[in-house]
Amino acid sequence: MNLFAFGDVDGVGMDAKLQHPLGVTWDKKRNLLYVTDSYNHKIKVVDPKTKNCTTLAGTGDASNISSSFTESTFNEPGGLCIGENGQLLYVADTNNHQIKVMDLETKTISVLPVFTSENAMVDGPFLAEEQKTVPKLPKSAPVISLPPVAASPGQTLQFKLRLDLPSGTKLTEGVASCWFLTAEGNEWLLQGQTPSGEIENISNQPTISLQVPGDCLSPEAVVSISVFLYYCSADGSACMMKGILFSQPLQITSAQHGSSAPVELKKR
């Protein structure tokens, strides 16, 4: 074995050269093998049938550019895996400390936003101190599943809170009733959004806006809106909390849907 037979050459069989390849993943949709050619800062693709190995993405420069396959760069990419539907390829861009998302259909690359368990964004527009930890709803809180909503990239969806308090009660003074917007497993939906807010007046409840990002990483997602209402009896002798979770499935397509009426969030 020649340990010095490395390089950066596209070719067939033994004519192809790699340098320190690390990750491989199989594309069952296209019958192709993807390889992270780490020290060449590229993603290579191998056709087992023809034994042809070619560059799929990366210029070979060790830098950090997310653009088209031919213009993007990596810095010693490591592991990689392909999404379930075969459209997206996820790459651990090791020395850039990022997860890159390669769209195998549009031939473009983007950065996957990463959140910590405390819901603080590591790579994105929010500062960690601006994030709020979403409190847990009580187990008795009802979960209301809403009908799916069709949306297109760039479209703004609106959700109107229409909740009632028990007769003879009012919102607790000095304790903020609030709502939280989450999208577990699809946190990219929350880039640039307002993820939480207060409910100051039960007779004039807020409208929650969500703009679907222009770069969508999945055609389907579920948005959750958690609502916490703190209220007391009129004389203040008893105070309680009411929690509700609304689950809104989204079906994201390229078709333009225009503006739509706000989705009403109320307990049936």
C-alpha cells in the first residue's frame, strides 16, 4: 500500500485521488456515494457502477462560503449524511464549526442554524441573552391540533389569540401572561422571528406573526404556540394559571399563496 498516493484528482478507479477522506453516505435515490474529501476541502461523489469519482462541491480553498456547489467552500469537512427524502445532504464542516446543508436539487449550500437545549441560538441572528427558555406546560394543559396550513417561502402567517377567562376573573397584575413560539426539529423557521410576547389585555389579545424563511429546509414542519394565562378572582382571593398548546402543521410549497386570514387560536 502506497501511503503517499494521495492528491486531488477527479477520475475513474485508481486514477482518482483523495486526501484524508473521512465521511461517506449512500444515496439510495440516485445510487451514488458521497465522500467528504477532508484535506482537499471538497465533497466528492462516486458512481460505484462506473467507478467514476468527481467533485460535487467545494473549490478546494479552505474558507467559508455558502453559495452554489461550484462557488462554495469548506474547511476540512468531516461527517455527512443524507436526508430521508434524498434532497438534502448534511455536512459537518469541521473547522468552520458549522453544519452545511447541500440541496442536491437546486445545487445550493446553506448553513443549518444550531440551537442549544436552552433554546439559545449559536449560529443565527439572535443573541443568546435575547432568548427565553420556554417554560413547561402542566400535563393537564390541552393540546389543540389545528388543520394544516399551506404556505410559501417569504409568506407571513398570522395567528390571532382569542382566549377566554372564567367568569368573574381577570389577568393577574404583576405577573406577565405570555405566549411562546417554537418549532422543534425545524428551528430554522424561527430565524428573525419574535419567539415570545406578553398578553397584557384579555380583551385585546395579540396577533402572532411568522414569516416563512425564503430558504426552506423542509417542505413540512409543525409550529407550536404555548400560551400561559395567569389570572385571579375579582377580589384577588384566588389565583390560577391556564396553559394551552396549539399545534399548527405547515405545508410549504413553491406556489405563491398570497395573504391569508389569521388563524384563530381559541379553545374549542
